[in-house]
Amino acid sequence: MVLTLGLALLGWLLRDVFRPRVLIETWTPFVQSDALVAWNTRWQVSYAYLTSHPSYSVPMLLPAAAWLALYVMLWEEPCSLLFFKALTLAPLIIWLGMTLLRAVSWYVLRLGRAELDSQLPEGWSQAKAEWEMAWKPVPGFVGLTLAFLAVLGLVIAREQAG
């Protein structure tokens, strides 16, 4: 059962890597009270995004760094912890494999480029569309995550100092 579920999830991941598409998502904010939910359609936002791109591997650097640190800590441990060493090494191998597959799919096989070209807004080059849909959200996400971790670290340091 678990193997079947794992293979199904792997197939789903690989499908998005080797068949990247441009999808358009629409988001509408809403207000909720005790008895009423109202959508504010004047603030509705639609945006296009790529389903797979090599830039999507960058946010995985943060958890990969944690797993790598855990693996390094277990390096000198006795053989009784071999199972835990394998469990910490497996996510790193999966992350590296997905990163390589995304890079090969996008830069070598050039999959998804035609889909991106068909969705280009007026006056945009492919490089600008790739920046707006794939690369631009990554620094924002990583920056917000690092800011959160910095604030959390400051709070913990202050609690330990006082």
C-alpha cells in the first residue's frame, strides 16, 4: 500500500517535471462573519505560474541544509544508527535528483518553453516571463522565510539571555 502510494506520488511529481505547463490561478479575498461569507470580486487577482522550473529547487535549500546537518551529526555514530543515517540521506538524494531532473527538463530538453511562449503577454520576452513566473517569487519566499527564522532566532536568544 505504501509503495503504491509512493510510486503514485513519484509519477505525479515526474509528470509535472517533464510536462511543465503555465497555469492561470484566480484568487478572490472574502470576508466572513457569523452567518455570512462575502467574496470581494473587485479585489480579484489572476496570475500565471509555471508548474515546474529549476528555480523551484532553491526554497528546498533550507530543509536540505537541516537534513545535511543532521546527517553530518550522525556521521561518527555507531552502526546501530545506520537506519537513521539512511533516513537522513534519502531526502538529500531525492532533493538532488529532483533538482537535476528539473534542470535537465528545462535547460537541456527545453520542455515547457512552447507553453510559456504561447502564454506571453503583449510586449514580454520569454526571459521576462520566466523571471516573473518562476524566478521572482523564489527570492520573496526565501527572504520571508529567512526573516521569520531571524526573528525566531532573536526571540530565542533573548529568552536564553534574560
